[in-house]
Amino acid sequence: MEFLKLFLRGIALLPALIQGVETLYGAKTGEQKREAAIAIVAAAINVVDAAESKTIVDPAKFTAALGIVVDGVVACLNASIWHVG
């Protein structure tokens, strides 16, 4: 259950993370920015995972699902007043 709490807190940080990636990788393609955001979130989750001695059972499925979450946050940002630029 603690993993779920940490994961959901991490998801709450996605809009700021995505805006930061957009700023840093502005000239890159959307796919490159997506991969950067996924890599940052996955690394953060892996650090938490290692610190708590837990493992993600299926990393490939987890990363694929994380990509869906990132895509959803990007879609929300692009369709809202949160979108900057």
C-alpha cells in the first residue's frame, strides 16, 4: 500500500515534470520528450522501489502503462489553461 501512495504522489508531480521536459527539450520531437519524461519518472520510482526493497514484477508492462499515463497528462495539459506556450 505504501508503494501506491508514493506512486500517486509521483503522478501528481507529472504536470510540472512534463513542463520541465518541454522547456529542456523544446526543439526535440514529441516522442523524444515523451521518452525523457518516462525515463525520469521510471528512475524516480525505481529509486523508491529499491529503497523499500520492493520490485516491479513486470517492468515492461509497468513502463508501457507509465507511457499511457504520461500521454494522458500531456493531453490534459494541451487541452487546458495549464498549457504554457
